Amino acid sequence: MRHCRHVDPFSLVRSRTGEVAWRPTARNGLLSRMAYTFGMSFKPRPDSAGTSRAAAAGWVAPGLVVAVALGFLVWLGWVGTGTRAEMRLAAQQAVRVAELRGTFAYLDEWLTMSARMAAASGDARWVARYDEARPLLAAAIAEAAALATPKVSQALTETTDEASKGLIDMERAAFAQAAAGNRDSAKALLDSPEFTYLQAVYASGIEAFGQDLETLAASRNKALNDRAWAEMLGLMLIAGLLVAATFAFHGHARVRLVLAYTETVARTDALTDLPNRPRLYEALQAMLAGAARSGEGIGLLLLDLDRFKAVNDAHGHPAGDQLLQLVAARLRAIARSGDVVARLGGDEFALIAVLDPATQYLPNGEAAAQFARRIIAALSEPFGLSDGTIVQIGVSVGLALAQPEDALADAILHRADIALYRAKADGRGRFCFFEPSMDDLIQVRARLEGELREAIAGDLIVPHFQPVVQMATGHLVGFEMLARWRHSTRGMVSPAEFVPIAEELGLIGPMTESLLRRACHIAMTWPPELFFACNISALQLRDRRLPAMVQAALDEAGLPPHRLELEVTESALVGDMDLALELLGELKTLGVRLALDDFGTGYSSLRHLNILPFDKLKIDAGFVSAMVTNPDSRKIVAAVVGLGHSLGLITVAEGVEEPGTVALLRELGCDLGQGWLFGRPCPAEGIDALLADLGRSEDGLDAAGLSAA
């Protein structure tokens, strides 16, 4: 997931009606100041004349005229104060109406995109995003009804709100169809005439609400005109017309400047000064139309920064903001005349590249590919921050080339987004062109995600157990629990396929908890000297509820804590070391044993062995399986065994598959071993047969015997 603290003060959004409007965010203090500028602050300065008592008698008539003029000025000042208040109120209402229109457009885009993505992919995450927006839209409509004139308020209540509810009901029905696997039916429902009619009804209500903005503007203009005439009349009485005209001109000029600035801010990312997403959309739409006439090629590159979150977390949000500005500067330097660089939000950028007609159809889109390579090379170079810190990130790029049939920007944006997803999945730091087959892969992935959710909820992910033996004697000492999923149509699904998906969906915690609970109950049927090991993922090592979950599983089954071993990989320790140390300490206090898994393949550090309370050190299978043929691997295993023994740790060799490997491990003094030579992972029923064989043996089973069993 990507993370960025900065929030743009304005952004444009496109609603269901196709209208583009600006949407204010939390940092909209500028709007409040704008509202005040709508009321000019001119105050007429009353004139005064000193006359003596003796001369007053001869100047009664002129004095009366002056008195009337002064009285008129006093009245004008009183009226002007009320007029300014009315203008400020009208301006504030106008701003709020504009804000609400922007909010409607933003929430419409949110709901529509979530509904169509959920209908297309069946992904429950889009349904969750949809549910987040529903109450916000209802609140916005209610506020608009309270703010609008009575006629428009009635229209909002009777048309817009009812139409919105109808749209929501149909979108919900589409979700149900998609969840049932009927994605064509879901898409047809969202493209139906009834759905289009409700959109039109909804749009008419929003348009009626927009007319209030014109009414408020007309009211303010009338107030301005009335006050201007009154001021000019009064100032003519005291020869102040020039001053009034000067202030009036200044006030109107200031309003025009503020409105022009607002338009610029609404279409620009405030942090990087690049065009924002709506402006990119408009530029892409215009460039597609121009390319259709001129024959030029258009390539869209979507960029997602790699390791940006790590920089943000390690050095703080100001450093992250500065890094985004430096990235924007490098992208500007790469872009050519006619290209468009934009920031889409967070750590995502985009670039529209104009391709020469002579090169756009080179094999494999080579012209666009060269551009992508330049971007990856430029953003892979170190960045120097203002405090002297040097940071290094990378970038993944998804590319899509405009096709002759592309009339709307949405199509090419969708293709580039799919290509970016594939580039990140392939290992990051690379670029990927969109291919039609990618759509099919996304559908398969979405289907697998839904089935995995159902499998975890229905306890269809089951524990299997692989034997762990004592190397010196070959006696069985315990098992490692491994997750297995027997799919109804695909057969056994590899853990390498479904475990990363579970982690990405946030399901690894519930899945591990279910497996651990069942494994604890199964272990209670074994001899009391046997233990079992359970793997803990990196995400769980950041969850403070982990110790309580382990304790609950042990208590439920009545399993002694020393019979449970939790395995942690080196890569899981990267990140918040203080939290990892705290959680592992709590687990150690419970009485469970801890093992460092796959030692030597991740972020190997003696610091981990020094400060963390491990009991065992597991040697990665890659080194163990190569011992017989590779002297260097044999030396590495010997070094790890010696290191573990010097620290008082039990050493475990993974991936033991040949008798020759057993002889070498015994020679090195390795304590325990596991691998296919001793037995493949099997369900709980297979453990019963293995334990029965052990019960009939006087001296236990050697490696060959275990394998046969």
C-alpha cells in the first residue's frame, strides 16, 4: 500500500453526470478568506465643516443642505454595514454551494468507480470503499436540502435523494450478482436503461441545486449595484465620487484575481506544482482527440514509487514531501515539449508521452519502452534531502499505447493501471506493457481472492504436519505445521500462491489463528514429548494482539506452552524492531519456544540473534540440499551450526532429501532435521499411523524408516 501525508487543498472530480467541479478538502482556509473578499471594505469618510455662531445665521440654508448631506452619509454608513453583511453571507453561501457540488461530484465518482470495479472483479474491497461513501453522500444531500431555496430543497428531497437511493439499490443488486459470479449480469444491470434514467434524474436535481449558486451570485451583484449607486449619490454630495470609483475598481479587481487563482489551484497539485488527476484526464482526452486528426501516437505511463513508504516512515512526512518534490523535478527534466507530467496523489505520478508517428509502431512499443527505461534509471539514482540525508527509491511503470478506437481517456487509463499492477507484482523496479491477457489474469486473481475468503471462513484451509527428527538417532521429536488448501476444482493450491494473497487481503491473522487452534487440539492426541512448530508472518509480528491469540489457543486445547514453537523469518524482523522485541518477549513469557527460520536468506544479522530470545536456529533448505555437491554450501552450514551452538541455540536443518546429507549433518553436529527424506507433510490422520509404527519399534525409526512410514 502506498502512503503520503500531504492533502491537496483543491482537486477536480468528474461526476456521474460528466460535470467537472472542484472539491475542497480539510485544508480550505483559503475559501474562507475568499468569502470575505466578496464584500468590499470601503467606508465613506464623513466630511465636517466648522462654522462660527456669528456666521451661522447667514448660512442657514447652506447649513441645512450640509446637515442633510451629513445625515445622508450617516444613513449610508448604516445601510452599507448591513449590505456588507448580506454580501458576506451570500458569498459564504455561494462558496458552500460550490463546495457541496464538488462533494457530490467526488462522491459520485467514488461510488460509480467502486460499483463498476466491484461488478467487474467481484472484489470485496471495492464494496467496502462503496460502503464508506454512502453515508457521506446522504449527509451531503441533507445539507444541500437545508441550504437550498425551498423550491430547490423540495426537488433535492423528492428527486435527487430518491434517485440516489434507487442507484444505490441497483448497485447493491449488481454487487450481489458479481459476488455470485454473474459479472455479465452485474455489468448489464449497471448499463440498463433504468439505471441510466435514475442517473439522469439524479443529475437534474444536482443541476437544480447549482442554480442556487447563480441566484446567490445575482443577489450579491444586486447588492453591489445598489450600494454603488447609493455611494455615488452620497459622494456626489461631498465631491467624493473619485474615491468611491477607485475603491469599487479595486474590489472588483481583487475578486477577479481570487477567482483566477482558485481556478489555477483547483487544477494543480499544491505540493509539486504539477497538474493533478482531473487536469491529466482533460489533457489526455484532448490529446487523444488531437492524435486522431494528426496521426501522432500517445503513450500513457503510470508510475508508482517503490520503497517510498519506508522513507516516509524512517525520516518523517516532511522528508517524504521533499522527496516527492524532487521526483517531480526529475520527471519535468525528462519530459519533452508536448509531454504532460502529473501527480495523481500519494506516491503515484503519470506521464503522457507524444510519440513520433515514425516510431510509435516499433516492435513491442520500443519508443515508449525507451522512455520508461529513462524514467526508471533517473528515479533509481539517490536523492539528497535538505538535511543531508541520502535516500534511494525506485519506480514501477505501467504503459499503455493509445489505440485508434480510443475515444475516451478512461480506456487507456484502465489499461495502464492494469499494466502497473502487473509491473509491481513482477518484482517492482520495472516496466510492463498492457496485454489483453492481463485482464483475464486479474479476473482469475479476483475469483481466487473470493474463494480464499470463503475457504478461510469455512475452515477449508487445513493443517498438515511434516516430521522433525533428531539427527543423531533418527527419533521423531516433533512436527512443523504447514497450511494446505484443497480446492474443489483446482485441487491442491500451493501455499506460495494463496499465503501472499492472504497477507495482502489482511486474512493471514484469522487463517493462522484457525490453523493454530486446530493444531493445538490435534497435538493433544500425541505423546507429550512431541512438539509442533507454527510459522508467524511479518504482518502478525506487528499485531499487538498476537500474544493474546496464542495464549487463547493454548488454553482452549489445554496444550502446555513448551510444546508449541513459533517460527519467525528474518525478513519479518525488518521494520519496527522495538515492537518485534516486545511481542517476542511476551511470547517467551508465555512459555512457548521461538525459532529463527530460513537463516541466511533474508536480512541476516547477528543483532537478531543477540537481542531476540530465540531457542532454535533453522538453516535454509537451499544451503542444506546443496551440501553434497557444493563445498561452499557445506562450509556455510558448518558455520551456521557452529554459530548456533556457540550461542546455546538448537540447530535445525531444512530440506533434507538425501542420505548423504544426513551423514554430513551428523558429522557437523546438527541437532535436528526435516525434509522429504524423513516424511512429506501429511494430515492429522497420517500422524496417527506414524505414531503407531513408532510405538511398535524398540529403537525408533531411522531416516529411511521414517520416510517409508
